[in-house]
Amino acid sequence: MPATTPVKPRTAQRRKARTLLLQACYQWQLSAAAPSAIEAQYRADNPGKVDWDFFHQVLTGVTGGAAQLDALLSPLLDRKFSDLNPVELAILRLGCYELSERIDIPYRVVINECVELARTFGASESHKYINGVLDQAARQLRRVEINAPA
């Protein structure tokens, strides 16, 4: 019997999951609703192809580890958390979680996807801020990957 290899999620399914994750994290930040209730709502409202395993892992990680993510991000910010736009905060937490916990995803992909989320959902120049902060985070969290020979 041939060995099975893990199935890589399609890019579109992962991108859709990230878009929904941004919305779910934003909702969690503003409502303090239970992450499980938010996840159930998003699953019910979005029956299309979404990388739900990724969605679950990241939503659980961001909501359960927000204090740790904020501690990683805090020295990289030029302003207080209270001064961050809630969309920016959600994107930064998503990106920081992926950089710290999902080393299977290249750091450039994480940063690019978060910048695209900021372009779509953030303020007009927020993508530049997101890029700068996550680039600094990657230098700390993914030093080995960044310094690896090409």
C-alpha cells in the first residue's frame, strides 16, 4: 500500500480561511463572544470550500494566546495597543500567530497574506504598517528561515 502524504490545502481555501479569520478575530475582539460560538457561526454562514482545520487552529490559537501574541508584538509597535485600529490589531495577531506557530508556512507567505488583508479591509495605508511590524516579527521568530541559504 502506498504511503499517504498530507494533502496541502488549496491556496484559495487557505486565503478564504484567512479572510474569515480576520472577521472572526475582529468579532471576538469587539464582542468577547466565545470563540467556539464564533466558529460555529462562521461554519454555518460559509458553506463553501474553506480550510476549516486551519481556521479552527488559528482562531483557537489567537483567542487563547492573545496575551502572548501581544507581548511579542508590543516592542515592535510605535503606538499603544489602544491606538491600533481593531482591524490592524486582528491582522497583526493573525500574522504573529502564524509566524510563531505555523512554521510550515513560509514567513513571506504569512506577511504577504496579511498585507493583502490590510489592503482589503484596513485603512488606506495600514498595509505598510502591517508589513513593517510583521517583517520585524519575522526577523525574531523566523531568524533561521530568513538566514537559510536560498
